[in-house]
Amino acid sequence: MANGEVVFLSGNKGGRFPYSNCLFIDDEKSVIIDPAAQKEKLIAISRDKNDPLVVNTHYHIDHIRYDSLFERSPVAAHPLDAKAIASIDENAHLVGVEGLPWENEWKQWMMSFGFPARAVEMEVNDGDELCLGKLTLRFIHTPGHTPGHICVEIPEKKSVFLADIDLTKFGPWYGNKYSDIDDFVDSIERMKQVEAETWYTSHEAGVLKGDISRELERYGRVIEQRDERILDALSKPLTSRQMVEKALIYGKSWEPIQMFIFFEGVMLEKHLERLEKEGLVFKEDDLWMRAGG
Ligand SMILES: [Zn+2]
């Protein structure tokens, strides 16, 4: 008999890509949030529990890769991310790799991780609540990382699944075409308003207790630190490519190099756009430079 228990499942590799931590909620209606943790445990859940609802917090492969283990379960996600769970083409579009020379290579890489191509039968919007029996899920739309990123609150347990507001040392990640820094900042602020005692993140440690406002503050500050590194680097004019080579976001490059160049470049570009709007940098021909410097 389900007792309204919340079970945290840590991902392989310390919950690092291509895995993530996952939450199983054992209630009259059971739920699995982001099935991308240890496959054996997920297989056991899919075997022993009655087709739990699959909730995907967003469309990234390291959150949806084992959706297919729950083939009889409906999938729930935010409407802005739903199509990118159902279709690899739409996924490539939102990531921003559509039309790039390595688009197909990238799609094959996603397929090799198990891209589920599952239709989202249940769209969940900000503030929606879903009664499971003893427990309730409350969905909080927290865009920025992706347009339809959601956090999931379980009020009766004073718990929140923060997904990729992941509080890692690396900081917020907004390396997709439709990621948005300002939205991410707002989403971090929004989570400061939520009261809970247990917080789950998708990557690394995964479970935090008590007041996390300082962690959220530290995490959000990483964005400002990246701004500062960019402004420092622009003590002399640089092209975008020269800035990417400095790995101002990631700290150092990684393989495959074309993906590093892409993700570093997307994140850098979003900072430059923001700094340009604030009047702190401008672009002349191919060169970025600091205003008034
Ligand atoms: Zn993600």
C-alpha cells in the first residue's frame, strides 16, 4: 500500500551529465520525476509500481533518457518544452543546433542516450496542482535554463524538486538558443520566496535541508562573476571567437570541441547582449569593446 513516500534516487557519476538525480513519489497515484538516475532502480520501479506518471522538468536528454522504461505511463511537462520531448527535430531547434554542420551527429548522440520521442499527454502550467492521494504536486514554472523548465513542490512534505536550478559550483547554465539569463535570474529569485525544508537538485549533491537562500544567492552571483570576467577580458577589443577561446564561462575547453565552442559561445553571446543593453559594451565590425574605456 502506497504511503505517500518520497524517494530520492541519485544519478550515476554523482548525478552528472548524462545522468541526473530523480524523485520517485509512492502514493495512490505514483510519480517519477526525471527518470535519468540509475537504470536498474528505475527498471525495478517500472516493474513493481503501477505505471507511475512521468514528469519531465524540461527537455534535456539527461532528464528524459529513461522515459521509455515507463512505456505505459503518461508523460507530463510544461507546454513550452513538450514538443522538444516528443521530437528530436524540435529538440535540436530549441537547443539551437538546427542547421549546424554537426546537427545529425548531435541527434545521433541524443538517440544513443535514449531520446524517448514521447508525446506529452499532460501539459502542466505554473500553479497547477495534482492530487496523488496523500500528497500533492504543485508545479512552478521557472524558465531560463529552458523556456518550459519547471520546479515541483510537494507541500505536504515541505519539499521542492529544483531540477536544473541545481545550485552547483559551476552556476546557472543557459547554453541553449532559447535559454534566457534574465528569466533564470527571476526564477532564482522566485525560489527564494518558496518555503520548504527539503530541496532536491538534479545534479551533484542532490539533497539540501533548511534555508537555502544563501545557496541561491551564491548561485545567482555566478552570473555577475561571468559578467565581470567578460568585462575584464575586454580591456582590449576582442572578437566573439577570441573570447570563446578564453573559455570565460567554462574555465577551460572540453571535448567534443565543436560542442564546447557552441555552448560556450551561446552563453557568452547572451552575456554580451545583456551587457550591451546595459550600455557597458558595444560591437564595432567584429570587435567587442567596453563602452567608455
Ligand atoms: Zn537541463
